[in-house]
Amino acid sequence: MSQPLLPLLLPDHIGYIIVDESFGVAGFLPRMTCYADEPELLAIGEDLREGFPELYGLEDVLPEIVNGQRDQFAVKAINRTLSEGETVYLDLYFRRYPAVSVDGSPLAPNPNRLLIVFVEDVTDKMALEQTLVQSNNETNLLMAALENAKQYANTIIESMVEALIVTNLDGQILRINPITQDILGYGEAELLGRSLTDVLDTEEAKLLNYEALQAITAQNPKHRVEVHGLHKSGASMILSFSCSMVEQGVNVSELIYVGRDVTRDRLASKRLSTQYAIASTLSEASSVDLVTNNALTAVCEQLDFDVGELWAPLISGEVDPIYNPIFQAYPPASMYLQRKHVVTRPRAKVAQFLDVSSRVLLMPKTGLAGRVWSHKIPHWIYDLGADPDFGKRSFAHQVGLSSAFAFPIVADLEVLGVMTFFSSQRRSDDPDLLQMVSSVGQQLGQYIRRKQTEDALKEQQQQTEDLLLNILPETIADQLKQSGQTIAKQFDHATVLFADIVGFTEFASALTPIEVVEILNEIFSRFDALTEKYKLEKIKTIGDSYMVVGGLPEPRADHAEAIAEMALDMRQALANFNKQTNNSLQLRIGINSGAVVAGVIGQKKFIYDLWGDTVNIASRMESHGLPDRIQCSRATYLELLDLDYALEMRGEIPVKGKGQMTTYFLNGRTN
């Protein structure tokens, strides 16, 4: 049910959406549609998460706000590209729906358990903040360049909250401020006299060389240089520098670098990009394998990890039973984890690590994935060389992998799998990242569980469909599913065959019931194959009798010819069976052509059956026939007369209920 809009006076950059505690949209300002992934996704009664996939994983938060356990909740820095190509950033604030009427009088406490989501366009705010920070840095640079007084320069340097590094044109460090030591982890004595590019120890650090800076600043003097560097501990950092040159005298120049550690900011941005990429694949991908592979790829590419793996419980039958000497038994396969998917960024030696992990099975509490599987929480390893499950002798350490983290894929408190990621760079513990991937793990778990349920339902539906098609012709089954009513139809041109195994009752008396069923199953299975071969419709078997018809449920002109071919092949099939089993069974076959009524009657235990005089005469042709012979009525004889069959007149015989009838034997094919 839609909710009336509130009489709020809001600036143009703020709007709101009304939702219930299950994210169902109950109302919104029309201008909010431009902020959804697609405008039509924001509509009354729709799930808000369809338009804002960043909200997946927050299902527990909204009830807490409605129940008063939480005052509000904010989701910040959501980016959108508008139809004009403009990129905007949004902050979403969830609050309880106000219990006041249009005239301001109080209402009953929130009966529909609604929330109001304020949507604020913070694009200008973010741009302004960035401009102010950059302007402040450039002002500091200008003041440092203009002030030659040593005391004043030292005061500025000591008081700066950003790193300040002064080098000569060769890159040799001449002066630093205290914050530089904090950012890089080195003491002053360890930095002075060294090359800045050597200290940072990455290929990107060469962008800070004098020649590289000249080329960059020639195009844009205010350009900031952003490079990756290494902390003294080996941890990776992202540093952003403003650079300028100061003339200190004749033929004497110095380079001044003012920079800050933007690692956390960039990681936050990358985390958002990763979360958005995974949310997108959850809404677009069609299979669990594709979703998990895309999730592994998103984390590796967005967060700069070299290897991503998915570990999942082993399924019985995938490998031979594994004897565990600790338990002196063969534990269930589900007690082990096996690597299912892997994504890697190109590196020479990682192949050795991947080859080993592909052949490893992990038990609970064993290995990174096994630990996460047992404890059901994300885990971070700063130094693989110091980890008890890896250590300096492990393949991970030998191929240059330094740090790792893992998180569980969880649904209904059950761990469905574990994703592990490895980096060649030393990566410090990132609690925000672990919190983000914990939410991602729940989203993936819900998706996988939903897909498992859908696949199980599809499999059950297919089994039901196969069972129905095993009982009824496909066209009849379709009609029955659509109408659910009695189906009966007359077919003017059809041929009916009855076959009976001569003397089978006496033959079976010396066998056990199980042996009888096995023999009949073997013989009738061969007949069923012939039915499929000639595209005929098997009607039923009764004891050792077999009934089949041609010309329905889809009419066909060669119905008599198809039945004749099957009759001859049935006789040959039984002869082959006798030869293989050293038996001497014989068939008695009767055929008649004419009009029949076919259909399904009743409401339970559906069976497709035939009625009419044509059926009765076909049955009489069989019961009044001779062993190992195929007896036809005159109607069938006329259908086959001009075809390549050897037909023999038997003459007139008395037929119960019909008197004297002329019948014929089908002896074989003439060609």
C-alpha cells in the first residue's frame, strides 16, 4: 500500500523514500527515480534493493530501527551515473517514519512499521572537501617556497600534519618532518641521504624522479602524483604528493614533496567498488559458478590480490574415501574442504602454489580455509611466513605470497564455502574490509541457498514431468496439465497390436516371482525400444500381454505399416532373447485397423487407453491366433496389401462375438 508524502521542506539535493522494514517501497518523491540503478526499479511495492543493490546484506538493520533499538543507519558514498553521464554521490539515512499528520498533530505509533530513507546528493560536498584539502596543501607549498627564513620554515615543517620531504634534484632526501617518520616507519637518520625512490621501493616510485615530475608538471602544474610505496615493515601504502621546485641559490634547486597516506581512503573506495561489482553480479549472473567466479575476480582486481580461491565441502563420490589415522576411520566426505574455483592475476611462480592447493583436502581448523570454516568468521594473516599453517617452508612463502585473508559464505548459520585471497605484498589487517566481506559472504550464501532451492525444485519438476511422460503421451500430458479434465478423442485411422507370450504361465510356474518379473522386464524393455524406434504409442502391459497402437495421439498415414514393422521385429527380438537365455518362448500377435477412441478418464492413477470395436477385434486376432504367427484382420490386410509384405490368407475362422471372419498371416517382408 502506498504512503502519502510528508509535508517536508527539503532543499533540492535532499529527498526521501518511504519503505517498510522488508525494504518494500511505500512512497517516494518522484525525483528520486533518477538515483536508482534504473528508474523503473524504484516503484511502489517494489524492493528498494532492486534499485539500490548496495543495501543487500542490511536485512537485520531495518527492524532494529523500527523497534527503536537503533536511532538511524547511514549508507554513504553510493555512486551513480545519471542519464546525462554525470556521476553523483549519495548518502542514505534510514530513520523511523514520523508519527505526525499533515497538520502536525500526533498519530498512533507507526502502525505499518515504516521507515523514511533520506537521500542526500553529496557530490558538491565531496568535491568541495577535496578542493579545500588540495587548496590547503598548495597554500602550504607556496608558503614553504616563499619563506627562506630557516626558523619559520622549520616551524611550518614541524607543525604540518602531512609528510614533507625535501630532496635535491637527484632525489636524495635532505629534510623531513616528524609525520614523515610516522607514515614511512623510518627514523630521521634512516631517511636522510637516501633516495626517495629507494625508500619507497616500488616501480611506481620512479614517478617522483625530477625528470618524470618535469614531464608531468609541464602539462599540469597542480597535478598530484599518487604512487604505491612500501612501509618499513613491508606493508603496501598509497601516497599522494604535491611537488614543487624551490630555487635556493645559483645552480642550487630543491624539490619539495608534500604528501599524505591515502591508503585507507583508496581502500575504502576499492571496497565500495568491490561491493558494487559483487552486488551487480548477484543481480545479473545466472549460475552459482558464475557468481562465485565473478566475486573472486572482483576482489582480486579491485583490491589488488594475486590469488582468489573458493573452498567448499567435499561431496561424497568426488574422491575415494579418505582414511583418517587420527580417528582410525573413514570420516564422511563432507568433513573435508576442496578447492572448487580459482582466479589468479598473472605471476610466474603462483602456478606451483595453485597446483598444490588443487590437490589438498582440508579438515576443520586446518589451513586458512579450515580455520574460517570452523569459526565462521573472517580471518586475516599479515605474514604468511609466520603463520603456523604456512610458515617459511610453505609453497605460499616460496612463491612470494606474503599476506592473506579469508571469509565464510554463510546461509542460515551453515558455512557453504570459504573464499581465500593471497597477496604478494605485505598487507596490514583491514577490519573494514573484513566487515565488508562478512556482509558479502552472507549475500553470497543467500544467493547460493536460493539457487540450490531453485535447482532442487527444477529437478523435482523434471522428475514429475518425466514420470508423467512415462505414463501418458506428451500431447495428452500437456492437455491434462492445462485443463485437468477428462480427455477423449476419436481417431478414424489407427492400427492396434496385441501380443501374448505363449505358455508363459506354465513357464513361470517353475520360477520365483522375482525371476518372472526380471524376465518380463527384459523382454518388454526390448519391445519398448521398438516402440520408440517406430514412434508408436505403448498403451499397457497386462501380465505377459503387450498392447501398442499406431496413428495416435498424432495421426499418421503409415500407422499400419509401422505396426507391421514392429510386429516382425518383436518376433525377432524374442528369438534373440531365446538364443541368449537358452529358452524357447513364442509370441502370438494380433493386429486390426480401424477407428478407436483414445483418452484419459478419471481423476486418479491416470492411464491412456483405447476403446472401440477395433480394439476388441485386435484382441480377438491375438487370442484366436497361432504361436509364432502374426494374425491380421481384413482391414489391416487392405492397409498392407500394396506394400512390401508377405501376406497369407488363413481363411475364415470363428471369432467370439463376431461369427466367421476372414483373417490373414503377416509372414515377413518381401524385400
